[in-house]
Amino acid sequence: MEKYPHYLERLQNATRKFWDKAALNSIGGESFTYSQMATQIEKIHLAFEKIGIQKGEKIALWARNGARWGMSYLAVNTYETVIVPLLADFTADGATFLVNHSESIALFTNADKFAQMDIAQMPALKFVVDIDSWKLLYSQSDEIAAAYNAMDELFAQKWPEGYGPEDVVFPTDNWDNLSTINYTSGSSGDPKGVMLTYRNFSANVDFSQRHVAAGERMVSMLPMAHMYGLVIEFIYPLCNGTAIYWLGKAPTPATLLKAFAEVKPYLLITVPLVMEKIYKSKIKPTLDKPIVKVLTKIPGINNIIYKKVKEGLVQAFGGEVLEFIMGGAALNPEVEKLFKRIKFPYLVGYGMTEACPLLAYEHWTKYVPGSCGKAVDCATVRIDSEDPQHIAGEIQAKGENITIGYFKNPEASANAFTEDGFFRTGDLGIMDKDGNIFIKGRSKCMILTANGQNVYPEEVEAVVNNQPFVAESVVVDRNGKIVALVYLDQEAIKSAGLDEEAVSDIPEKIRVGANRKLPSYSQLTKVEVMLAPFEKTPKMSIKRFLYK
């Protein structure tokens, strides 16, 4: 017997229990109940059966986030075909290449996206479905088209008495079968197809159900074709009977705040970048006012001010958020200090696609600032160092949630694991005596200075980003000298009304200001201004490999 339920069993039970409740919703667009979702999944299954699709064959999904994205994913996933979710931001050429590389026999997409693809480059494709209408955009043969287009008839024949909650049955005897191939854009520039099994998903959904809050409504902001968004903003909450609300378009601060006010989510999954921007634009200016600075030093009064700050923050997100989970990068220490001071319910977790995605988490009441929580209980995490509490080493993990390797890439798969079967994350960290993990940076980004000191660019960037007029930064090594590439905050410069001369002085002021806070071995020799924001991965981390 497995020690926890299969996630598809949880999904099946939630579908039966919450039959008439809202399940998948696009904000300002369509909404589907659990029963409508289950009915559409069953129709697609009947079409697949008629076409003769076998379990284990690959089906790609390249489309924008939304309720129909969710339905398409589940229809493929519960049929036991391998789903290949591709990031909506991939270029048409990139998506075409990956459809082909993954050996996908079908593609679910948006009509405008398919119009940019070259079907001749995807010879294995038997048919293409427009998820916005469920109509075919392409079919290899008339037989396939006829079989697919018969789904409503097939459904009526199979369920003449109607389709009810007890008719929903999802397969669960497939724990170690391949469920998903997820291509990471990663930061290496070369996409790798991470192979994840039904067990990998079940382990993380089980952990989330036991440790992360449950609630009525969830706003989904992250890319669905990314494990962080897919598991934590979609699969685990859906298995609880939660209604998922997707932002139809790319989120702007205004559309986000409107969505939070409407939906009132119970949980917020975000990246530190978003919270740091809110801190810098909304909270810091207030706390930096001379009168407020004085008041925050007076015992009793300071508590009233901090309580107001916290209430304002929570209200901005709809007022009902029980927990803010951040991932993808460390939180700026200055922001973290304030969040702790006002008892803001936040934590920073740690994960990666290869862990489907969770590796570390701790409830906000026990979360230690600067850490990324403790190892999840479905994995063993270790630091490859002679003194893991004090000397950073590679973070390595083994467990029920860890990938079985990379699709059609035996060399990368072999290199990803140690001899005793631990996955090499490529991240460096230490672990305190209580098991809290502190990430120091990526092993390939670490700078070794001339005097033998290890410098972690992320730690220097946290200091640089706190300097006035800095929007974001990347720290690089140039012949043993540490240089900060900086993109300036244009709005802040504008509202400060600086003239050209004052603007030209900013880089040197940043360098001097940062060096006051940095140890001697990681001092900046130069600050260079970038003319455009840094390119980002879908989880909003900077593509460091592009900057030298």
C-alpha cells in the first residue's frame, strides 16, 4: 500500500463532492463547475479512445493560462497520456521544436498561436485542438477528424441516463508511470525535458494538503506550464475543492489588485520581486517620512504604526490571505526585516522543476528569516560539505518527488545524480542545526576572488538593490573585479525631478553606498547602467547567463 493517496484519487473525490461548485474560472471570462469540467474531460477521453490514442503517448499543451488550459491539462493527464505543457511565452519556433522533440502526437493550443507554427516541422502530429472552442485546427486524416468530432455523440451513447458524480473515475494504478514532461527554460539557455511521474505529483500534493492552508478561492498568477504554478496554484488547491481564478492577461498592478479585491484569495503564491516592488513603492516612502521615523522609535506607538502597515498590505490582496508563499529567489533582507517586525504571514520556500517543485517549506509562524524553510518530508535534503552548518556546499535531494531524469538526454540524466542517487540541484547552501536551509547562490554563479574568498552575487545584489534609484541588478566577475550591472528605476528618477547631471552621478553613488554595507572582499569596483530591464525566466528570475 502507498503511504498517501494518489493525487488523481483526491481530484476524483473532490470532483464528486463539489459537483456543482465553481472549479475553473477565467477572471472576466468563462467559469466551469466541477461537473462541467468532468464532463468535458470525459468527452475528450472518448474522442481519444475513438482515435486510438494509447496510454504513454505524448500530447503537448501550448496555450495561454485560463480555465480551458486547466481542463485541457487534466483531460490529457487523466487519460494517462503524457502531458507536455509548454510555456505560453515560448516563441512559435521554440514551441514547434519542443512539440517535435517530445514526440507529441497531438497539440492543444490557441488558434492565433497555431497560426505562427509550421506544421511541416511537426510530422508526428495527428491533430491539433483549439482549446478556446474545442474545435480541430488540423487533422492528419478524415478518420481522425471524424472520430474527434464525434465526441458529443459518443458521450450521449455512453451516458444515456446522464453523467453523474459517481461516474467520475480517474486511474491510480500508475504511480511510477511518466505523467509529465516539463521543459525548463532554466537559466542555461538550453531547454531540458524534466520527466515527472504520477508519484512525484502525488508526493507534493500530499505534502501541500497537510502543510499549506486550504480555502475557498485562489488567484492563479504564475505560468501554468511551470511546476510552481501548476502544482501549488492549480492541482493541490483543486484537489481541495478550491475554485481557481486565472488572470486572463499578463498581470499589471492595477488588474492584480482588482482581481484580489474581487476573488479574495486565501493564499498567495508569488515571487520576491513582486513583494519588493510593493515595499519600495508603497511602504518605504511612508516609513521614511521624518515624523514616521520618530514615531516608530516610540514603544507602543510603533506597534500601532506597524499594525496599520500590515493591515494595509493584507487588504491590498483582498483581506483574506492566510499565507504568502514566495519562491524562486531570496527575499531582500531589508524587506524581510520589516515583514517580521509587522508579523506579516509570509515565508520563502525553495523548489525546482526537478522536485515537482517543492524541496523546502516552513509554516510562516515558524519560518526563520533568510532561510527557505526546512526540507519537505517526502524528500531527504543534504548539503555536500564537510561542515554543512558553516561551509556552503551543493544542496542535494532524494525522495518521492524527485524527477527520474531528462527526456532523451541520458548524459544530462546521469550527470544530475550522485553515485548514491541524490539529485544535484546546482544550488549552494548551508543548513542550521534545526534543519533550516539557507541558500547562498548557484554554484555556477559563485565568484572566487583573487584572495580566495567566495562571493555570492545574490548577497551583493541584495545590498545594491536597496540603494536609491535601483530597480534591479546583476553582479558579475570581470577578471577578478566585481562589477554591478544596474537597471535604474525610471519612475523614481522622474518623481525626484533629477537633472541630467544628477542622473549621471547615480552609478557612483550606488557604488559608494553599497560598498559602505559590503565586506571588504566583495566591494564593487564599478557600477554600469543597463538601458533595458534584465531578461527574465517565466518565474521572474533574471537570466544570468546572458550577462557578463
